[in-house]
Amino acid sequence: MSNETRYKEIEILKEIGELLNEGTDYHTVLAGVLKKLLHLTGLQMGWIFLIDEKGKHQLAAKEALPQALTDEQNKRMCVGDCWCVSRYNSGKLNKATNIIECLRIENAILEKAGDTAGLTHHATVPLRAGDERIGLLNVGSPHKTHFQKDELALLEAIAYQIGTALKRIKLTQTEQETALVSERNRLARDLHDSVNQLLFSLSLTARAGMEMTEAENVKQTFSYIQELAQDALGEMRALIWQLKPNGLENGLVSALSGYAEMLGLTLVTEVTGISSFPSKVEEVLWRIGQEALANCKKHSESTRVSLFLNRSSENVKLTIQDEGCGFFYDKELELPSLGLKSMKARTEALNGTFSLASAPGYGTKINIHIPI
């Protein structure tokens, strides 16, 4: 290898390393680094699969893929099996390798699915951080049928950089989530020890004032103050529960049942499928369930709520339905409250779908569908 080639490779690794060090969101990082990699190496097409512990792959980034692979929202890349994913899942793909024939491209050609832009072969490189396997980096160019050893070695070095960066981002996100939980717990303790106790004392003081006076108008004033203090105390307890859910360690349904009971609601539950959830999904379902139950308490004029929860190996479905007054809702219009918008945003943040159905006199129904 010439000095010029060596210097070029070092420069490529340097530029990609700098880009990776700046990233905090893996979707943005992977899209940026793939584009930079192709530009620096002169390759023209690439894609990155992230693969979970069950062997399920996710198209995390793509650049300049031919139309035959991107039709129907990248369906050909998101479903089905191929040589590189199969070898990866079997543990036989441990280094950068030439893929002689790409099965996804072959199928596209056989099915006359559209333009393949001359892509027939690609290199595939496992992404890892230490012993942890993360996914695959695939790159190619039109009519390029073979990668030299030095090209594969460079791709392996870049793949290691990417894997290490993804591990760093994951650890950073975990640290941030831990800090957020800690802050919520601290705030919940502070509210319980200060504001909660003050409201309780105010309620007792108003009651004592009511018993000490004979004047009817003064009694009514103290009674009103006591009612306000009791309402505020109930709101405060609900807020503290939301910040630090008692019972979530016993499962999502148990926590939501406890929250409904505290609000004075009767929650009828039906649970099917697998009982465990990924932590991020459980957190989102918990927050959505809280908001939905709080809305039932405030607006439905009914105390009975039904909760249906199904968890399969592919997705989780949550339905919360009340038997209350309902309201007019047109799905073509914007959601009518911040709470509903928050539920929709939380769902879509996990690539899920949110739907709402309601009509005057027919109650309200919320459906959540999140892929696992």
C-alpha cells in the first residue's frame, strides 16, 4: 500500500470519527455517517441494518438506493431474509465480506420490480462494539462486483467506529433516562413533603374554623376553602403518582389500576399475550394511560373505563374506552387538546400509530399500536 493511499485512509477515518463524536441521536448519526462514507470512498450506494437480539433487522439508514429497493416505503429492504442477515444471525458473519449476489436485488430483478441502477453486488460489514453485535453496514456501486482486501479492511475500521459511537449514544441515553427518573423521584418527594402537607394543613384549619364559628356566612367560607384544599390535595396526589408511580414495578396494568382507583374510577381490564414490555414501551404506555384516565375523570362524566392490552412478539396494542358523554371529533381535524396531542406524539416517537374515536353520547375510545 502506498503512502498516499495510507494517508487517504487515515483522513477518511479522521473525518468519520469527528462526525460520529458529534452525534447524540443514532438515526441522525447513521444517516450522516453513511453519506460521508460514500462521499469519501467514492462508493455510491449504502444502507445500514440494526439487528436486535431476536435477529429482527431494521433499516436504520440508506443512501442513494435504486428505485427497485425503495418502492412502497422501502418494503423490500424492511421485510424478508437475505444472505447477509442470515449469516449475521447464525454467527458466521464476523468480518467484512464480499456478497457475490444480493438476494434482495436478485428478487427485484426476477419480479421486474423496477430500476436496480446496476447494483448487483455489495460488501457487508458487521457493526459491533467490543463483543456486542449491533447490525450490518452494506455498501456498493453500480457494476462493482468485487471489493479488494484493503477496501474491506477500511470498511471494517469504519464499521468499528460506527459500532463504538452507537454504544456511546446508547449509554448516554441510558444515563439521561436514569437522571430523569432520579429527578422525578426528587420532585415527587419535595412535593409530598412540602406542598402536599401544606394543603393537608389548610384543609384541617378550614375544618377547625368552620367548627369554631357560629356565623353561617363564615361557615360557608371555611367550607369552600376546605373543598378547594381537598380538590387541590387530590390533584397534588395525582401529580405525585405520575412523577413516581407506585406499583409500576408490579407491571403496567397494576400501576394503571392503582392510578384509576386513586382517581375514583372503576377500571375493567383485559390482557392477552406476553406480559412483559421493553422499558421504553412500558414508560410510554404508562404515560398515555395516565393521560387517558385523567381525561376520563375530568370530562367523561362516567366512572367506568375499559382497558384492553395485547402484546405479541411483533407489537403491543392498547385500547382505553370510557362509557361517558363523548364529544364531536372529526379525524380530519387537529386533535382538540394538548393531552391528546401528547399521547399521539409519545406513540409516534416509537414509530407507533394513535387513533381516537368519539361522538356525543357514545363515549371515547383511544387505540395505540406500537411495534416491538
